[in-house]
Amino acid sequence: MTRIAIGSLMQETNTFVPFPTTLRTFEAFYLYRGDEMLSRYGAARVEVPAFVSVFRNAGAEVVPTLAAHAGASGIVARADFDMLLGEMLDRLRAAGRVDGVALALHGAMVVEDEFDAEAEIIRRVREVVGPGVPIGVSLDLHGHITVAMLQPDVFYVGYREYPHIDMWETGDRVARLLLDAIAGRRRPVMAIAKRHMIVSAVCATTGAEPLASIVREARRREAVGECLHASIYPVQPWLDVPDLGFAALVCADGDEDAAQRVADDLAAMAWEARHGFEPELVSLEEAIRVGLSGTGTTVVSDIGDSPSGGAAADSAAVLASLLRLGADRAGRLTYLTLCDGAAAAEALKAGPCAQLRLRLGHRASPGDGAPVEVEAVVRSVSDGVFTMHDAGAEGSVVQLGLVTVLAIGDIRIAVRTNPAFEWDTGLFSAFGLELRHAALVFVKSPAHFRVAFSPHAARILVADTPGPTCGNMHRLKFHRVTRPLFPLD
């Protein structure tokens, strides 16, 4: 029987946040060991369950090792990285012979002494399984792709969509190609082309120009048989590392020259379109005025404090502006979230319907702003567990820790303990905040929120909010990137 090992070690690093990623960060998101990988994902439509489904349907034996995810956060501590990868490798050694390995990685992980964590993961997995064993890897399209990642008998397939609605499908593509490689039906080879440019996450949606044209060309080149998979990587823009840039990473069947031609053409298209990637942002004050005066529900991206990009989700900038502009007395509801476990605990102690005075914000990022002191009423208390139902990672269980909904006049704040991706409307509805009742809703997400929130929005705005995930690339202070770098130079 064909035996295929599976594993996952995913984290998207933001080098501009002041806190590290540790084992505890992974445990707060998820950490599955051995056979837990076969059951703990439940109905989540993400990469690892897709691996398992394809391999089992093909009659292969699935050998689970370890799956760890830390979302997006700061630089990974070396000791904790070695602990997790070491456990994955120990389980791989104990499994004995395997015919292939399928890995779900992100592509933009930085360890405190290594800018290119994915290349190290692949190298160390290879040392265990030996030469000639094919390794198939799924990647987020925000991966920081490097030449060092192109190692013998390793192929990569990236997400095709942003917002990310094809994580399962990407895992499915990796698994099917890995089976073909093991059987000798395909010989995957890779080629890379890069341009030193970064794309604001506001402009990196694959369904909007200028990226949409590049995506269509990638699909066309696959359809006519020039390559197997043409993946584009607008890159995680909040990384201060050498060789940062837009990458095209192409997989062909035995023909490296063909793969290189496609990669070169796609990268050239991105460079030609570079001026079209400048984001359209509005000031925070303008976003509030539009939301409180317009009809229907206005959904606003608080892009600077996005946990899916690595921010702590504890910025009080939006709350301070709302209070300054009188949103608490507007006669229409405003919803927002804030990550502040200490404040949530204070509200829990006070109990539902209690009125209390407390300080909100900047627990994890005190240098990025000042807390706001408020008088609030505790509306509800929850354990913070809900299942995502909107497209993307639907079926995934989100654990926000203690969540308390606070009312400050017409403002409703879902104060939570753990940062988490703000991709799903359950972020509000799970805690009694129905979107149809709000005039103004703030979401800490650059783009993915559009999938879930667009059906409820009369209009969507992206506010030029401060923080380590800001949409305006000129706000960031880069020191290690390769220069010149567009649009900074």
C-alpha cells in the first residue's frame, strides 16, 4: 500500500508587531498531534482534510504527524519552532518508509534567526525521508517565495483566490499531483520569477484588477497545457526581509524551461501593472461620517489592526474617533471588536447589565497608541466559541476566549480575549449583534471580510487606520528589504 505522510506548520509573520509567536500562540489557534489530524478538523474546508480525503479515496495509507497553526503574528521563537518541527520530524522517523509527503505551509513564516522558515522545513523533512521521495506543498498566496524553497523533488501549489475561499481545493490539487508523482505519471518541476514590489492587501484581491488579469492568464496557461499549476504570490506586505517581492511560482510536468517561461511572463505582467496596485483609502473620520449619515449598513475595514495580518487587534484608534465624532449619541448603532482580555474579565466580574468604568485597548501593543477610558454597560457574556459558516474556512471552530459585549451609548463593542481572523459574520452575530441593525460596522480585515460582509453592506470602505497592517505601504519603516522596492522607491 502507498504510504503518505501529512503535516502542517503554518504561521504568517508580521515583522512590525512587537510580540513574538510562541508555542502558546500555536496552542491558542490549534495544535493537533498524530491521529488528532484525522478527526479534529471536523467539517473545516481547509488543506489537511483535503489531503486525507484524496489519499483515502485513492486507497493510500495516511500517516499523520503534526498540524500546528498560529494564524498571523510576530516573529517565531527559535526554541518553539524547533520544538514543533522536531516533533513532526520525530513522528515522521517513527513512521518508517513513506512514498510521499504532503505539507500544508503558509510561505511567510520568519523565525528569529531565519528569514526563510519554509525552506528550512522542507530541507529538514528531506533529511528524514531521504532523496527521491516527492514532497507536495500547499501555500498561501501571500507567501514570501524564495529560490531556496526550490529543492529537488519538491513541488508547490498556491491558493488561487484572495479572499481565501479555495483552501480545500488547493489541498486537493496538491494531493492529486502527489499521487501522480508517486505513480510516475507526472514529474513536477518548478520555476520562479520575482519582482521587487509589494502590493497593499487592499489591492490584492484576485477578482479585481489589476490582479484579475494576471490570474486569468495563469489559468489560461494551465488550460492550454503549458504548465500544471501557475501560482502567483503578491506577498505578505508586512515583512521586512531581504528579497521581498511579487513572485510567480510555476509547476510543469518535466519541462523546467516551460515553467520558467510562464513564470517570467506572469511576473512581467505584475510589474507592468504595478501603478494599478495603489490602494484607495479614506480617512477614518470620513468613514465614520459616511456610515452614520448614509442609508443601510456601511462596512469599514480597519485595515491597520488586522489580526489576519498579524496585528494584536487591540487598537483603540477607531473607538477614540467614534467617541470624538459622537457616534455614541448618533441614534444609530455602530459595531466593532477589540481584543482586550483584561477588560473582558472586568466586565465578566461586573456581570450582565452592570455599568462600569474601564480602559480599553493596547494591552499587547502599548507603543501603538493609548487606551481609551469609557463608561460602559455589560450587555452579554460568552465563552467566545462559534463555527464559521461564511465562505472561506467554513466549518472551522473559532475560539475567541471570554467575550463580553459592551454598550457605550449607541456603540456596541465585542471585547474578546484572543485575536482571531475577522472573516466571518459570526464575529458579531454569534454574540447577538445582528448586522441588519447597525448603521456602521468595523471589521479588522483588509479584504477577506468582503466575502461574508458584502451581502449585508450598502457600501464598503477601507479606512487608512494606523497599525502594523496598514494599507498605506508608505507608513511602514523597512530596513532589511532589497532596494529599490516599489512603491517605496
